[in-house]
Amino acid sequence: MWRHNEGYDIAVSVGSRLAAQRAQMLRVFAERVSGFGRGLAVTAHAMALYLVAGR
């Protein structure tokens, strides 16, 4: 039984590390996507101001 518990603890710790890495990758991806959205919004706003000023 002791070996079973030890193996379970090792599996949980490895799984936890993988879950933490996966969560970090998702956070980085979300930051990049939100940065892309902000850049797109700023570009669209600048283009709208340019078009309005041109008329």
C-alpha cells in the first residue's frame, strides 16, 4: 500500500506541474490575443479618424 501511495503522489505532482505549464501557456496566449485585439482596435480607430479628417 505504501508503494501505491508513493506512486500516486508522484503522478499527482507530475500532473500538477503539467497543469501549471498548460495554464501558463494559456495565459501567455490570452495576453498575445488581447494585445492583437488592442492593436487592431487602435489601427481601426486611427483609420476612422483619417477617413473622417479627409472628408
